[in-house]
Amino acid sequence: MQQPPAHTSKIDLKQVSVRLVQAHERLRWDALMNAHHYLGFKQFAGRGLRYVAECDGEWLALVGWQTGVFQCRPRDRWLGWHKALQFRRLHLIGNNTRFLILPAGSGLKNLASRVLGLNLRRLSGDWQQHWGHPLELAETFVAERFAGSAYLAANWIAVGRSKGYARSNGQYTAKHGERRKMLLYPLRADARHRLADPQERAEWACPTAEVRYSGGELRSLLEQFESVDDSRSGHGKRHRLATVLALLVLARLAGHVGGRATEAYCKTLKQKELRALRSRREAATV
């Protein structure tokens, strides 16, 4: 069994700090997380932040955050929100998808709780600075092999267990068989009430960025709708149903809701993107 580093007992826990990883340190962070975390690491799904806990320049722990999971019954039941609110406010939840104590920090008592506490105090502000809006709630899943003691010591709330399914092809149908404990941490005292309140708040607006998809990604999206039965009448039908559904999904992902907004979004697509979606194209444009 590997012994803790001899210098660990000399580290003053009060001197441990948590900061965002700088751009030139990301490859190192990714490599360490992939090498030492039991789940490995490739990349974040969507928006994310990387943190490092250190003392006198030595890295002791790594923490990774990304946008909250699309749905989880224990969390959604605890919040008491309906699906419409869930869809609009998912970006206000941060998921602690990775937490790793490095060999240099192993054996240091209460390090994990210290790191989590420091990280949570700055998480919403950092998210605001990088992604343009704050976070209201933090969440994480703890595998059955772990007790989650560090989270509980940092006052996280246990709300239940997942059903043991992972998301695949847009649905939670890939069973991995492990019912993980879900823990939540309100980043403000009234976060639970605010997230379930129908009243929208200006600070929650999520800035949108232009996203371009590759031909392969668009064709893959189109394939998801090929098996949907088309019950429309033939009169006035200009596009295949699969194409229409794919365009609606792309428009919604870009923040465009409603017929006119969707039409405006479709006009921004390039000819190669329309071709991948098997949509009608303007011959005069490139």
C-alpha cells in the first residue's frame, strides 16, 4: 500500500488555497485527472471550470465542474420544479463531475473538506465571470464505493440515489448498474426557492455564443429523426419531417423559441449545413 508523502504532516491546512487553472496549465490538469481519477477524464460536456488546490505552489487536489445533469429525480423532486423550469434553469446548476486528491495531498486530514469549502465560496462568481451568469446550486454524484464524507462534512445535502442509468442518444437508457448517491449544496440560502419560483431574474440570462456544427454532427442529428412517422398531408409539404425536427432542435439549442425565431435562425445556416440536413437551399448562395 502506498504511504502518504512524508512532508504531508508539515502542510498547514490554513495555507491551502483554491484557484482556477490557467490556460497553460490545462493539459497538466487533464493529464493528472485522467491518470489518477477512477473515471479518467477526456473533456467537459459543455461549459466547465477547472480548479487546483495548492500550498506553496504544490498541487494537492483537483476539482472539475460542468453544467448540471439534464435530469435526476432526487434533485428535481427536492427543488419541486416542473419540467419547463428545469429546461430553462439547468444552466444555473453546477455539477462537481470530478474531485481528486493528488498523491502530494494524500493523508492530509480534512483536506477534502477544506478544498470543497474554498471552492464553493468562489464558484458562482467564477462562473459569472467566465460564462456570464451565476450559479444557484451545486450538485454531485457519489459512487457506492465511497461514503461521501468530505461532502457531508462540508454541509452538502443527501437527497437520494440515481436509478443507475447513463444518458445515451438523448435518453437515459444506458444502464451502468450503479445507483449513485446525489448530494446538493445551495450556493445561496434561498436557492431552492428561487429555482422553483416562476419569476425570472435578469441575472440568470444565459449569453449565447455562435456554435457551428460539422457535417457529420448534423447528419448524426438527422438520423435520430429518420424513424419518426410523418403524419402530415402531402399538400404544402416542402421539407422532410426529419429535417424539420432537426432544424427545430438546432434552433432551440441556440436559444430561439417560436416559429419566427426558428425561421430567422435557419436563415443563418450555411449552405453546407443545410446540405447535411438535406434541406432546401438557395441556388444563388454559396
